[in-house]
Amino acid sequence: MPHVILKTSDFSREIFLNNLPVVYRLENYLVKFNTVFFDAKYETALVETLIIHNGRPQNFYCRITRHDNGKVVVGLDPLPKIERSPGVQMAVAGLGFWVKNRLPEAEITQTNLRRYLQVLECPREEQSEKFRELLTYYRKTVQRVQYRAIGARQVLAESEFLQPCHWDYLFGNKNPVEIEIGPGKGRFLLAEAEKRPEVNFFAIEWTGRYVRDLLTRLGRKRSPNIRIAHADAAHLFREWIPENSVQAVHIYFPDPWWKRRQAKYRLLTTELIQNLEKRLQARGTFCFATDIQDYFTRVLEMMKNFPNFEKAFERHYSPEDAENPNRSNFETKMRLKGRWIFEAHWVNWLGESITS
Ligand SMILES: C[S@@+](CC[C@H](N)C(=O)[O-])C[C@H]1O[C@@H](n2cnc3c(N)ncnc32)[C@H](O)[C@@H]1O
């Protein structure tokens, strides 16, 4: 594992503030450190890294960890798994060097990357000129290259749910969060994330095939405000999503699972609604649509048992209704079959007295 160990007691977000993105030219590699994501205690930082070699881009994350003994280790994040090519090693070394420059007392100890560090030594006077050249070159290059999929960070694996959820860390900003449960092929998710870049969208999908489809589409679109969980929404709402932290929850066209023996698969249960109530912020909304009228009626009845939820909106529209465009793949499919659509939104008033 390529890594750089810096001996220092100071490591904080200030060293990154107003400094990123950084672009380096290392031999014939172009390295860019883009954005940094911190954990809640500022003990681990993930640095979004891009290298371009012969016009080919590669995205991955470098990880900076501060240990209790004062050591700061700069290494490669294991996700996504990538080959440790000289370019990757140089990027890690470059980041170590860059961090060291901001922490003058840091000392680089036992590193197998020392040889790459020498490449970075460059007289200060020449640096700003070189920097300008690089930026021009970089801008020209990225216009020509196609970004590959953003990388595994956009999909959260099961093990990540063992750690507490911090939206700021996950998205790298403090924007409000909306959740879509069961995005399927993701038409609503992708369109909405593009329309509202100031909102973070967290999608929970349990079917692997759809998660893979979503990733392919994300690779093409590169939406920075989307994260996907390959997981059971009921579980995440029960165990993982923080209380009072979500601006809206969207559920569109869930499978009805009519038969009694299939009831265990039903998404909209009393337990889920209880958890929606807790996880939504005061005045947060729950938006629901289906093509199955009986299901809709059942959900309306269930929601009446939750007095903190006030129905803000209800509409039924015909398959030909041009005023309501199709929001998802399932909606298109159902309208082509001639089915009506039933939709309602509820506002959550729980916690209103605390926040107002
Ligand atoms: C009928 S599809 C609708 C997809 C999409 N919303 C649309 O309108 O095109 C229902 C989706 O919900 C997902 N789903 C069902 N139960 C789920 C659960 N407990 N957690 C996460 N996803 C779930 C399914 O995998 C499927 O993608």
C-alpha cells in the first residue's frame, strides 16, 4: 500500500481551506486534488483525486488519517480498488508533500514513496508560473477527456452503515438532504438532482441491477449531489438515518405486494411511517404516488393515524393528462397501460414547537 507518514500533531481542515483544488504536473502525469470530505471529528479526510496520463483520466480517493500518537498517514483509500501505478503512487506522494508544506513541523518518516517526493521539489519562485501553465493545460485536457464513473464512493456499501451517518461528511457540504426510496432506473432522481443542485439527494435502492444501472447513468452525468445506498430502506430508516435531518422523502410507485405471504416485502408499513416522522425535519415533506387506487386509499388511511402529518396536497390525474409529465419510468409504463395516477404530499409538524 503506498503511503506517506508525516509526524505532526496538527492536522485540521484549515490546511485545506481556500487551497483546493490543487493541480500538479509530475513527470508526464497531471494530478488534481479536487475536494476534501472530512469525518465528523476531523480525524479522517478523503481527498478526491484525478490523474491524467496520456489523455486518460483516473479518479480515486486519497485518505489522510490522524492517529492518536500524532502521526498523520497519507495513503490510498481502498475504494474503488485500483492498480497502484506509478501515477497513483505519485499522487499519494504529492498529497503527502502538499500537506507537509502546510505543516512545517511535520517530518516525513519511513516512506516507500521518497523517490517520488524528489520530483516535487521545485524552487518556490518558479512555482506560480508553472501553476498557471498547468491550469491552462489542465483545462484544455479535461475538455477533451470523458470522465469515467465517479467511483465507488458514490455507492455506499453495507459496511459503511456500521458507522454513524453524517450527511455533511457524505456529501462534503451542509446542504439540505432529500431521500428517494426505490428510485428504480432513477429518472426522477437524476432530473431532480440536476434541477436543484443546492439539495443533496440520497437514494436507497435494494435491487443490485438498478444500482448498477444508476451508476452507469451517474457516470455519464456526473451529478455531485447524489449518493446511493444499496440497502433496505426500512433498515436504514430504523437504524441509521439521524432524527430531524431530512427535508423530504419521496416514494414513487412502490411494489404493492398484495398477497398475504408477500406482505413482509411491503415498503409502506406503520413502522416506516413512524420512522419517517422522526427522521424528517419539522415541516419536512413526504411525497407519494402510485397507480394503484386501493394502495393509495390504504396509505391515506394509515397516514390518518399520524396526527403530526398534515396532508398538504392530493391529486388524481388521467394517463393522458399533459399537465403532469411522467416523473419516472414506472409512471410512463403505467400511463401507457391507461392507468390513472394518485399522488399526495404530507407535511410533518413534529418538532415544530422545538425549532420555531
Ligand atoms: C416498482 S419500482 C418503482 C421504481 C421507481 N420509483 C419508478 O417509479 O420508476 C419499486 C422500486 O422500489 C425498490 N424497493 C422496494 N422496496 C425497497 C426497500 N425496502 N428498500 C429499497 N428499495 C426498495 C425496488 O427495488 C424497485 O426499484
